[in-house]
Amino acid sequence: MMHAKDIMSTPAYTVHADGPVAAVVELLERQSITAVPVTDERGVLVGMVTEETCCDGRRAVPLRATSARARSVR
């Protein structure tokens, strides 16, 4: 059985919630990735920005977790 660690990309890049969108787009292009996690000032995961949301001007995708911290999936 494959696990997420078997297919994940490393290192894990993140962007800060208050960072400029231009920097997010540059990171996506430079690293050839299509999405990046967004963290708050404490490093807590608060959402995702995808290539699609950057291109059409939509807001970052918020987490659907009931708490501010990401839940692990097993």
C-alpha cells in the first residue's frame, strides 16, 4: 500500500497568509508546483492557494477543519 510520504514533494514550501500574491505565483512557477499551503504568523496551516485561484483572482481555499489546526488523514 502506498502512503502520502511515497508521493509527496519535498521540501514542503509554504507561504504566509499576509504575503503578496505575486510572490505566491513566482513560487509556484519557480518550483513547478500547482498549490502551496498558507500559514499564519504562528506557522499554523490556515488554507491553500492553488494555481487556479491565482490565475482567476479567487481567494485562497480555506481549510474545512473544525479547528484552526490541520487534521491528519490516515
